[in-house]
Amino acid sequence: MRLRNFLKIIFGLLILFAVAVGLTSINHPIILKWVTGSARHFGKPIPATVYTNGQVNGHIKVFYTDEPNNYLLSLTEYDSLGTLKFININLNEKWIGRPDGMSQNDYDFIAGHLFLSGTGEHFSPIQDMKGFNYDTQLSFADRQIKFNMPPNELNFDSVRIKLY
């Protein structure tokens, strides 16, 4: 009889987990990709101070990716057109890029944690993109990254990131 009760409890927990994932995926579709393994959890932002046009900007979040010297910036508060919600800073190859996929199925924040799909992890350099064709003048030294953004895209045109 104990085994039967144990199996009922396990089955009930599995049903409860499936319902919770299903309800969460209504507002956050990327959660289904994460459960099935086609999305990754990047976690919370790393400690960094971001300056835009010389002023401290607390709304831009910096995430460290799995690749060395590669950072992801969240510009969701500034991007009204949906073209630069996230940008990737690749210090090894010295370029800044935007993701190939920009939908809620590719990027989402859940309780302050960033989740990216497999499509969302692919970036194209801004310098090579039609419509931007812009040299970002990326530079980095010690724990500081500097670059310029394409004019007229956001409310700022220069960014400096101080990493801790």
C-alpha cells in the first residue's frame, strides 16, 4: 500500500509541475524551450556600471555569456522599434552585433533572470547589417568597454561599461 501512495504522490507532483509550466508558458513562451533544452538560462546581470552619453544609466543590464570576453546588454527600456533590444559585445573579434531573432520566443526575463533561445544566441555585427552600416569604434582596456551606437536609434549615442 505504501508503494501505491508513493506513486500517487509522484504522479500528482508531475501533474502539478506540468500545469505550472503550462501556465507560465502562456506569458513566457521561452519557458517551454528552456524545459525542452532549446533555450538557456543566463541568470541575473553581472555587477557593472553603464554610462550613456557620460551619465550613469541604471536601466541597462549587462550579462556575461559562456564565451570568454563576450557580453550581452539589455536595452529593452530604450528600444521602441524592436531592432536593438539586446546587443552582443564580442571583445575577441572586436565587434558589436544584434541578435538574428528578436521575439519573445527568443528572449525573455522571468523574475529578473534572462533566458535565450538557440535562435537568440546568434548575432550579426552591426557594421555589416543593412540599414545600420555603422562603425561602433569599440575599444576596451582593463575592465572598461567603450563604443558608440548608431545615431537616431536610441536616446544615446555613446556607451561606456565599467566591469567589476
